[in-house]
Amino acid sequence: MSKNKDRAFTVRFTEEQFHHIKEQADRAMMTPSNYIRAAAMRGKLNVILDGKLVARELNAIGNNLNQLAMLAHMGQINAVYLEQIHEDMNKLYERFFALADKEVRQ
């Protein structure tokens, strides 16, 4: 069910407040409007991860894996042992989903 947003509020902020809201919205990978709407509807909004930082880290991991794949295709490496990385990534996913689940239930 799609709900049209046909009502508007005009809200004024100080420069400091504006920049704070913009930074928080960016960290949550949300628009300022969506961030303010979510905060207002929930009473409070906790950003559990810096979305841009996580995206940058995942991009770096992807780049490293691509470099390993290219080296393997060129015959410069024969084997890559990723067991520890796999375990660490699983732990990270488990912690992330536990935090996200806790956030949803609040």
C-alpha cells in the first residue's frame, strides 16, 4: 500500500542544527526528510552503523578479492586461504543482524 505524502511542515533550523541533521542522515544513508520523519515517528532514532564507512570497507574487501582473483588467473598465486576471513565475516554478519533485530524490536 503506497501512501502519498501530500502534507508538509515548514521547519526552521539553526545552521548548527541543520548540519547536525544532515550529517546524521548521511551516516544513516537517508535523506534528511526521511531521517527527520523516522525520528519523529519513532520518538528517537539510533544509527547503529555509519553506512558510508561500512560501504567503503565492503568496497575495499571487494577490491582485495578482485586483485586475488586476477593474480590467480594470471598464475601468480596458486591458493588463497580465506577460512579466517570467512569466520570473521560470519561473526560480523551475526553481530550486525543482532543489532538490527534489537533496533527493530525497540
